[in-house]
Amino acid sequence: MATITGSKSKGMNKFSKKNWFVGIDISKDKIDAALVNEMDPKRFINGTFSNDLKGFEAMEEWLSKLKVKVTECLFCMEHTGNYGLLLFAWLSQQNADFCVEPGLQIKRTIGMTRGKDDKVDARRIAIYALEKKSKLKQYHLPSENLIRIKQLLTYRDQLVRLRTSLKNSLKSHRQYEQISSMSFVTSDIQKQIVHLNESIEQTEKQMKEVIKSESELKQNFKLTTSVKGIGLVIGAFMLVSTNNFTGFDNGRKYACYSGIAPFPNESGSSIKGKTQVNHLANKKIKTLLSNGANSAISHDPELKSYYQRKRKEGKEHKVVVNAISCKLVNRIFAVVKRQTPFVSIYQQKIA
């Protein structure tokens, strides 16, 4: 089987010349597409296809019957994790122009919507592409190494969840054992936990080897993990979720994507509330960054002092942790941009 690689870089000004736009709503088993032309933005043509190579070929045939070529369109879709990966690879092979936007960005632009309808969502994405075409950027398929890291991260997450489930089960069966005097179950669970520990360790080892095999990944990972609170898993997630720091211009945009950037919660002069983070976010990354923030509070004197000061001011623990997560993201993007490891103010004073 031939290796699928990303398409060549294309300037975003090229999108300004597009007249045909295809919004795609991706789910596990199918994709809903909506075709619209700039000259008649209220007339949509919808199609539903299976989320596999046969489905993508059927979509191409559907467009052909409408006398529209794949290369004439700008395809637009939301980040959907693994569900869209095969479609991205297929579009790249067709030399198609396509962009993959954070769901939060699209929803904020569209505004308040009610209910869930895949066909309607596809139309909204198509309109988003039409209206924002001059600002959108060509999506580049992640390198093979980034895809490998993503697969390893997914597998590690599955192993950790299995281990947690078994550990919780072990507590319950130890209670049974006190009455039944049967040690087989607890002994077997312990063996499985030991095996899972070994598998997690091997998976992390594989991850490190993949990162080390590519100079740019190795360098950006080294810089990312120079920030206190950022270890192997968060560092690897940062590489994957940013496409090795090519998918986001700055830390602020990434903070919005991961759901840690606070937004004002107010209306006029009468309604004022606490700043809130958006619920439309990458919850996995948000959780990891919160874990990193808690670690940084323990190991970074500057962030520890910040945390204590904010808590004394009456800020809730979660609010301060979220603010520290934002600081970590900004630090990561800063060190990658200048290509030098992070050095805290405290370290600079000591030096």
C-alpha cells in the first residue's frame, strides 16, 4: 500500500478565488456534505456518504454529476480526532484545498444554534468557509511520526483506564476475600495490573523513540518539556494537537482550542458574572494541562507563589489552576518560537 503524505503548501490567498465550498460534518461511520456556490449562498445541495475510501469516491462522483471538480472546491470541516484522519489523507492525495477548523471557532462564528442535525451542521460549516475563505489556511496532514505518536497516546490512555478500573476492582474484591478466604481473584487482578504497568512503560518508551527519530520533533519536545509541569504525555500531546506547532499562531489561540482561555460573562451593565471557559473544547488536553498546572504549583516557585497569592485573594482552586494552565501554554509557545529552553525569573535571579 502506498504511503499517504500531506499535500504541498498552498498560500491562503488562493482560497479567495474559490467559488465552490463544501462543508463536511464528520461522524464515526458517515460524513454529511453540503455544497454551496458563492453566487447563490442560500442554495445548498446535500449528500451523505460512508466514512471510508468508497464513501469518499462516492462523494467525488456526486460532485462530478453536479459538474464540480474536487480541485475547484474548498472543503471545510471541524477537528474530530481520529474520525477525520482518513478523509484528510484522501483529500491530500486528490490535491484538494481543505481546512480543518476548531469546532469552537466555527460555533462562535455561527452563533447560538438549537438541536443537532448533521445536514444542517454541514451547511453551517460550508457558509463558515465561504465567509472566512480569505482568512482560512490549508490543512497539512500530520507527518507519519506524529500519527504514530497519536496512536501511541491513544493506546496508552486505554491502558491507563484499564489499569484504573482494575485497581478500583481490586479494592472491592479484597473486601470479598476477607469473607470468602479465596485469593485467586485478587491475585489474578494484581498480575493483570503488573502486565498493564509493563505495557504502559513499553508504550512510553516507543513514544520517546519516535520523537527522537525526527530532529524537529525532538527539538520542540525538548523545548516544551523544559517548562516545569510539562512531562512526556503532555509534551507529546502538544506536538500532536498543534501539528508540531504549525497549526496555531500563538498560545492564545491554542488556549481557546483547549478550552482554558476565560471569556467575560456579562451583558450590558446589569448582568456581570464570573469569567468562564467555553464547554466546546478539547477536554482531554484541558485535563492534561490541569494536571500539568498542579505539578507546576509544586515544582515551580514562581507559579507556586502566584497560586498562593490568588488563593489568598479569594480565587477558587479550579480558577487559579486554569489560569496557570494558560501560563504554561504561553510559556510553551514562547520557547518554541524563540527556540531556547525555558528559564524562570527565579532561576535568572539566582544566576
